[in-house]
Amino acid sequence: MVRFLIRKLPSLVFVLLASSIVAFALPRLAPGDVAVTLAGADPTAANIAAIRRQLGLDRPLVIQYADWMAGLLQGDLGQSYLLRRSVASLIGDRLGSTVELAALATLLVIAIGTALGVLVGSVRGRWARAGLDLVNSFLVAVPSFVTGLGLILVFGVLNRWLPVSGEVAFLDDPVIGFQFLILPAIALALPPAAVVARLLQAEMLVARNEDYVDLALSKGASGARITIRHVLRNSVGTAVVAVGLQVGNLLAGAVIIEAIFNRNGLGQLAVSSVQTRDFTVLQVLILAVVFVAVICQILTEMILAALDPRITLGA
């Protein structure tokens, strides 16, 4: 495993370096200027130029990028232009909310995706399989924000069963915190879970045609035993890979879901940073998302190798 991680280190560094260039350049390609925002109403050209000079925005982009990277290597994420606070403290204040949402959504993706995939991959009836395929296709096609609006309408407007706006930290009050968390987590998890289910279903249908399944049938094994011990066991690798690939979608979807359910997480911070052209915050968030996605991919390979002895790390 140590050798595998060492071999992955150069590619990790390359991906993060390339992503840092994109994260630095992308916000600056958008129209608008943070100096204009800071100058207030009816700013003069002299005021805008003075603010740009004070923030160092008048320097060449290469110099600005080099200073930012030097700060990152020293653990300094920079300072927000508008809020005059360190980016680290801004992210720290909102990290817990996004971690709670992403963690519960990931658990739901695993649970719903595995259950639905096994169910569709095990059903023999033609009409039952067609109905489950239709449900799965519907979940894949419907965006998470549409699902979120539907959940708000059903559980918060027509029936006041669950809160649909705001949040309570799960660690402060697990019961109330879960009530605030469950609807956005479901809305965020359903589309990725349907993708996992579709891939798992396809892999299980292939596995059912293998010789070891026929051998188990000839020995009188029950259908449930064949499904769990032979078919699912040899198909679970696909689900693991699919979950790892959906982490990026979860993080991207969290931006919209947090806005819909009014959660004060990193998604809300990213939206406000885009609106105010606060580049220093936005570029760190973009790079952090890439870093988390890459780490999840490495963990996926390690889990897959642990589940399937035929797979060698780094092979």
C-alpha cells in the first residue's frame, strides 16, 4: 500500500498543480471586478485604481499566482477581499454543515443505490423489471434541485412534517439536526444513487450468466444465496467505483441544494463569492473540491483491492 501511495504521489501533485491554475484563472475570466464592488456606489476611476493597487490586483497574473501558491505551501489560504477575514476561518465556519450533508448523502447513495441495483438485477418478472427500470431512469433524469423542490412541497408546504429551511448542527442536537438534514440529503443523493444502481444492475446481469452461478444452481443453492454470495459479491466492485465517481457530483450538487434549503455551508459561500467576485475564497474552494475528489478516487482503488483479491494496487 505504501508503494502504491508513493506511485500515486506524482500524479496527485500534477493534478493539483493543473487544477490550481484553472482555479486561479477561472474566476478572473468572469466579468466584473472586486475593486468596483469594494468602491461602492458611483466610484471614480482613481478610487478603483487605488483599491486594485492596495489589493495587489494591478500586478501581473503570474506574480499573483506565484504569491498565492507560496501562501498555500505555507498553509496560508489567503484573505477574503470583501470580508477581510482569512479564507481558512470562513471555510472552517461552514465546513461542518457541508460535511454533514455530504456524509449523509454518501451513505444514502450507497444504501439506495445498492438496494435498487440488487432489486432490479434480481427481479425475473418482465413487467416488474420494466417498472423498476422506469423508476431508475426517472431518478437519473431528474436533477437534484427539482427533487429538492418536490420534497419541500410535499414535506414542508402541503404537509408540515419536516423543516425545509435552515439547519441545526447534528452534534448539537442529533434529533433536530437530522430532521433538518434528511430532506437535502435525499435530494442530493437520489440522482447519484440511481446511477450506482444502474451500473450495479448491469454488472449483476452479466454475472448471472457466469459458470459459477450455473454450478451453484446445480448444487441446489437458493436464489437469495446465489444473489448475495456469488452475484453481488462479484459485482460490488462496480458499485464501489461508481460511488467514488459520484463524489464530485455530490460536491457540485451541494452548492444548489444548500441554496434551496438555506443551509450555511460551503456551497452558499461559493455562491456569495461568485456574486461578489471574491476570487481568493472561490479559488480555494475549487481547489479543495478537486483535492477531495482525487483522494476519494485513491480510496476507491484501495477499497476495491481489499474487496477483490484478484486486483492488485497499482496494477
